Amino acid sequence: MKKPTLAQLNKAHTIEDLNALGMGKVTYEIGYRGGHLGFRAFDIMEVLGVEEGDLPRGYGAYVNYLGGGVRGSITASGFNRETITGAKAKWLNVLALACIRVYENAEGDMNNEQDEDGEPNWDAMATNKARKHGIKSAY
């Protein structure tokens, strides 16, 4: 596996773009009740040379379900900031931002505030408002 440059990560806008980076297969679930998008920690560990306990099982982006059809903000995975610093931390941050961008693009029409009949899509309206205010979790 190879380590993409920051510029290559910044150019990723689709799941296909992330898969083409050669860091392993992108794992994802995008749905009306939240989801995730990213890479297996094992693959990122191999690419970046970090320890197993320093990353979550999957690294990328996730969305919590807030309830009532509302999804929270698209949030980056965390990592151990005591042991991963400098260029490696910057690379992980850029990868997480790429995963957030790709997740948002993969949601497609889920966030349209009107459905195909022109009726209000209340779930999308509430999700967009929750995201605007940075709400990540209902608990």
C-alpha cells in the first residue's frame, strides 16, 4: 500500500477517488439513520506507520442518528494526539476531511429540503439545521 500525498487526499470527492488512492478498500454505510465512511485502521497503520491502539477500528468520518429522522454532523474520527503528532497528525486530519467531503457527496439527495413532489422534506431540513449548528450526538 502507498501513502497518498496531501494534495491527492484534497482532490478526493467520491468513494471511487478514495479507493483509487491505494490505501485499501473504503468501507462505508450511508443512510437515513447515520453511517460511516473511511478505511480500516489496519490499513492506515500500515500506510502511516502508527501503532494499533492509536486509531479507532475504522478511520474516516461518521454520522450519529439523532432520532426522529434527523442525522447529526458529519464528524471526523479521532486519534491519539499524544503519540501521533506533526506531519502524521496533519496527514490524518487531511484524510478525515477528505472522508467528510466524500461522505457528504455520497449522501446525494438525502439532504434536499424538498422531495421530488415539491413537498417539504422535514427530515432533511432538521438534519441541515443540526449540522449548521454542529450537533453531533443526541446523548
